[in-house]
Amino acid sequence: MTPLDFEYLRKFLKDRSGLDLAPDKQYLVESRLLPLARKAGLSGISDLVQRVKNGAEALTIDVVEAMTTNETFFFRDKTPFDHLRDTVIPALVQARAARRSLRIWCAAGSTGQEPYSIAMCLKEYGAALTGWRTEIVATDLSNEVLEKSRAGLYSQFEVQRGLPIQLLIKYFKQAGELWQINADIRAMVQHRQLNLLQDFSHLGTFDVIFCRNVLIYFDQETKVGIFMRLAKRMEADGFLALGAAETVVGLTDAFKPHPDKRGLYRPNHLSSPPLVPGMPAAKSAVRA
């Protein structure tokens, strides 16, 4: 891969997905795109880049999907799900007693472990949610991972990563060498393809938004724009869950940290304008 090819791919990926590749990540691009080039019958990444430049849309989608990270597992990092069980659901059960409904958005649903973990939390909450309408919307940039999520089929290795054995027995059935999550849990999750760089107002408003372990790949300016648009999609008393390495602090006043609940945030309706217009876009960016 030539330096020009790499620079083209850096800009292309930033424009298409928000992925902010650092200048020293050429090895990462090569490791992920060389197999794709060979699969497409091309001699190397330079040929792949030329095809993308010529508008080969299917190949373009494959390049974006190959470069976006889909690392996930059930109840990842545990703490956000403890917050969901101990803080978020109790507060919303009380606040939503009249309408008896909850909407939750998993904004980087990947292969389904996170939205299904949320669904199991709701199931485990028991009688307090009986008769409630609960809706979980799982979105992702990649159609490939969304298809896996819809199927709800996982390997032994995948179900051993973070999933308590009692929940495996309770909510999964064995299908040959795989495990499939039960139909009633799958039915709780809607799947939609979505690019967080684009408008998502059509999704409506939510009581809870999980947007975890995806913003770390964006520069400051992109993060701020996403936070401002997330705030518009959240109920006034809603909750935002971010990943362990993510924060709103120093980026926006649209959200404020929940006291003593790491990674959990509330809408800030006394907020001032975002902290960024005027901030240099990417000088202190967190990069992939």
C-alpha cells in the first residue's frame, strides 16, 4: 500500500464512518483490507482503492465494514448493566407508571450481545414490568453484524464471555454446536442499519441510550455533534450510558454525569451551548 493509498483511505473512512485513523495505523489497514482485496480477486490494496474511487458501492461497503471494530460480549464491563438494574429501571418504573412503556436505544449494537443483555435485564426485573411495553432498538453501521444479531446464534466461546451460566440456561437453547437466544428475547429487539454521522431523528425519543465503545474512534468535533443530537433524542429525565473510556466532560454541557455512577449521564436542561464551536477539531482527538 502506498502512502497516497493510505491517506486516501484515512479520509474516506473518516467521511463515511467517522473512524479517525491515526497516521501510524497503516499496519491495521493492511491487515484488514488485504484479505478483502484477495477475496475480491484483486492484486492488492492499490487495486482496491482504485475500485472504491471508481464507485464500486458494494466493495465500498465491505471496506467500511472491514475497518469498523465489532468487539463485543455479553454484559460487557458489567457496571453499565448494574446501573441499569439498580438505578435506571427503578427510576423509570416510577417515572413511567402512567404510560407503562420504555424505549431503549443501543446505538452500536454490533452482533447483538449488548441489546440482548439489556433485554435479559428487563426480563429479570420481573413483575414490576409485567404489562409494560418495552422496546429496544439496536442500530449499527454494518448490515453483516445486524444479520448475526437478528439470528441470535452464538458460539460456545461467545456465550462464555460475560454471560452468567444461569442466564444461558434460562434464555438460550442449544442448536448443534451453537446457542440461540430464545425467541421472546429476540422479539424485544428491533434492528436497523444506521450511521451515527447521519441524521437519526426518525428513530424518535428514548428513555435510555446506550452508546458505548464507539465514540472513542471519533475526533472531538464529531463526538460533540453526536452528543448534541443524542440529547435531542432523549426524554428530559432519561439516561445515557457510555463506555469506560468515554465521557462528556470537556466536550459538551448537553449531559451531566450521574452522581457516583461511573459512565452514566443525564440530560442537562440548564446547559449552555456546546463547548466546541471554536475548539480545534482534532488536535487532542482520541484516535483509533
